[in-house]
Amino acid sequence: MPKLTINNIEVDVAPGTTILEAAKQVDIKIPTLCYLEGCKPIGACRVCLVDVKGFKDPLTACSTPVTEGMRVETNNRTIRKARRAVIELLLSEHEGNCQTCDRNNDCELQALASDFGITEIRYPGEKAKQVFDASTPALVRDSAKCINCRRCVTVCNQIQGVGSLFPQGRGYDTFIGPAFCNPLKDVTCVQCGQCAAICPVGAISERDQVEEVWNYIDDPTKFVVVQTAPAIRAALGECFGYPPGTLVTGKMTTALRNIGFDAVFDTNFTADLTIMEEGTELLTRLKKALVDQDKNVALPMFTSCSPGWINYAESFFPEMLPNLSTCKSPQQMFGAVAKTYYAEKIGKDAKDIIVISVMPCTAKKFEAQRPEMNASGITDVDVVLTTRELGKMIKQAGLDFDALPDSEMDAPLGISTGAADIFANTGGVMEAALRTVYELITGRDFPFPQLHVTPVAGLKGLKEASIKLEGLLPEWSFLEGVELKVAVAHGLSNAKKAIERIKSGEAQYHFVEVMCCPGGCIGGGGQPRFTDDQVREARIAAIYREDERRQLRKSHKNPAVQELYKEFLKAPLGKMSHKLLHTHYKAKEKI
């Protein structure tokens, strides 16, 4: 355990710890614009310079490992001047336009300039050529705002394993972008938005569709409904100064109603519906494999709720597409149900109903415009907003979020269970499915304490669990004695590890959950910035609290879903369910 001194404070740290990590242990803040937790440091931004006794020049705290007896100063005159100079040089190349920038008051470079009292640009000079790329449905790039910190490169390559973004050129001509200066739509980008979530400035952001939603709300001929994903309620408060993990479900519902939506619903409703369809699909595949001895059954079955994961599978592992559940995501199921079942109930024509989604995910913007997502006869989901965009709308509406009372979502598409809440967390879809599948085949209560399958919870990248199936109901006797093996991966590089284990024969699973973003949807690319593991854990804990305080915590117990089947769908995997709630995906060229 090396011992060092930081600002006269003694610190014991594990071998390999960097100065930046050691400083965090004693609550000393060292600014940085390129560092990403858990990733290999590159020292690109130079903002984290510190003074180390025995070294002539300042060192980068993020990439310098601690040594025994090291003496570090983080706040002397030399370091303050060095950091200020670095920030001024970054500002000299950065096309800020702060007054109209999407990141105004939410920009890390702007905040550092303010902290260091920088009120003028001392080094005016040539700026990088602007390339504005709005070629994808989800993301917008503005190269003039890029400060070459390479965070987007790190997250795209190390965490997601996609490789859409790289440094191009050399020296002053270096810029960050897709290969061969292509627009983003012409390379393999899963549109997860993790690049937008960690960009410290406004170089990459989600496509802003707030004005489109206002236009729909202001149109008296349209009946505008909104659905909110489970992850929103544990993160939206951060847009208004609340700590991460503050549940704001009731305030959010009131805000949406005050904004002008005609009905406020919950994607949780169709998350429960997804469990009914996906759980039945899994049991159907297992029966074909075990009873019918059908060797063509694609097992393990993978979840299909995450559109970033779908994009990844289509490009990187097209041979695994038969293994994906045919279920659409809860967002798309909701759109199809809202424009058919709900339209009939309220006597509206589907074309007069506008479905707005609020999602933690930028890839949902891409998913909504996929050509196959029109089971209702027209586009099922019209516009997708991120959590950040909803925060903007609430502010534009002049609402005092803190003063809003709590209210309940509308029926029937606002009724849900705790199992749907946990869809927001990595491992949540798996746990929700197991709660229902186990009870359906045994007729007994789910045996885990507090209903939580702890082996698939938490932030470990690839998690595994198994359940021995015993004492089953007669119609499920073919599963008697089977050890149901499941796996959960979050972050696409971990999905790759799971697939490689399956293909090599190293692991044999029956069911695999994949979430594109680290931590699951609570860490989505459209969530309030900045998301690190501490923030993820706070949001995850909030979602579990939301689940635990519910009276109904199992998807098959949702009375509104039961009524939907009775009145309209008839049965899981039935004819109407297949038409509205299921789809198939096709291989894409990887570029």
C-alpha cells in the first residue's frame, strides 16, 4: 500500500492508483476534461496538471501512478497558472457560441473558465474547420466545438466496442470523427449516445425535437399522449438540482400534464406487457427444444428491449439475430397499443393520436423511425425526447418543478407493476421475467428475498445466475429438474464477451439480457450529465425503492394488462400480439 502526501494530507492507496484517484479518496478535486472512470487514461486535455516534488515540470494526475513517498501539490501558484493557460488555449480553438449553445450552463469547459476567472480570450487565433453532421436521427455533431479531449473515442471504443469515432489527421489538423471524414450515418454507429453523454462541451448532442413536440401540443386537431420510461423518474430531478437517485415520479406526472399533454401514460405498462410476451416466447422455445427435439430452435434467447443492442447485433453479430426475442421494445409496443386498443377505447382515429416518448436513450429516436415500426398502420411513436429534453420543456413552460404536487398517471396505459420499474436497471428485465416465468410454471411465489435476483444486479459487466426448476405444474413437467441458466450484460463490449463465451461453448445459457448502456437505461445516453458509477448506483437504488413500495410487483398481476388481453389481444403470442408487438431484424453491413 503506497503512501503519499497530497496537499500535506497522508494517503494510503492500492498499487497502481493514479494521483487523480488518490486525491478523490481524500475529497481533493482535481479538474479534468478527458478522464473517464474505469478507462485507460490518456492525459489528452492537460487540465489535471499537478506539482510533484522532484519533477521539474507538472505531471498529469489522471495518468501518473502513485509511488511510495510521493509529495503532491494540487493548488500552488505554478499549477493554477498552468491550468489556466491550458484552459485558455482550449478556449482559443473552441467555437463556443455559448449564448445559443445546447450546453450553455451545462458545459464543463465553460464551468472551468468561470472557476478560473477567465473573462477574455488571450490567445485568439485560427479555429478548426466546422463540420456540422446531422445525418442520423439521434445525434448531431459540431466539430467546431470539439476540444479533442477524446472522451467520445474512449467510450465508443473501450466501453461500447463499436469504434465509430477516432482521431483523424495529425498535429493542429487533428479532429475527431468517423473514418474517412464520413457522416455518422455512413459508418457503423449504434446511436447509443454515450458519446453525447460524456462530451464535456457541445460537440456531440442528441437531436433536439422539443419544438416538434410543442407544435403537436399546440395543434387542436391532435390528441397528444406521452409515455415515460422507468429510468426517467430516477434522473429527471437532476435537471433541477436534485441529487442523483431522487425519485420524482409524481412531480414529473404533474409537469407533463401542465405542459399540455392530453394523457400521461407510463412505458411501464408495456414493460409488463413485454414480460408476458417475452416470457411466453422463452417457454415456447424451451418446449420446442426439449419436447419436440427441434434442433433449429435458437437458444439462448436474447432480450430485445434495447435499440442500441439491436443495432449492434445487426452489424456485428448478424448470425445471432435468430436468437433475439421477436418482441418489440416497450416503447414501440406502447405506440402500437395506443394507436389501436386505446384509440378504440376513446373513439379517436389513430392518425389523430400523437405518441410522444420520454426516454433515457438517444437510440430510441432511431428506433421510432425504423420502417417496421408501424404496426398500427401509421408511425407508432411520433417523437422521442430524452430526459434532458424533457427538462428543457419543463423550464420553457415556466414550471417551478420543486413546487409541483405529486399526481398519478392516467389509466389504463399508466397502470404498471414494480417489475416494470426495474427495467431501468441492468438485470432488471431478467429479474422481472424470472418473477413471472417462475410463478407461471410452478404456481408458487418467487423464492428470492424481496423478489430480487441479486446475482444479476449491480455494475459487474457480465453477470450469471441459475435457478433449479422443481415441483412444476403438470403442463410444464418437461422442465422438471432443468437448471435454468441466465446471463446479464450491460455495455456492448460486455455483450460481445457473452456472445463469444456462447459461441466458443464456454458458457451455455437459456436466456440472456443485454442493455446497451453501462448500468442499463439509468445510464442511457439521454440522461442528465455527468454519469459515473456513483450516479449509476444512486439511480439504481432509487429504482429498486420504487419497485419495493409497489403493491403489485409482478407483471402478470397487472390488471390493466390482463384486461388488454381479455378485450383485445386475447393471448400472448396470439395473432393480434404478433401483428402489433413482434418484429424481426435484418443484418446490416458493418462499416
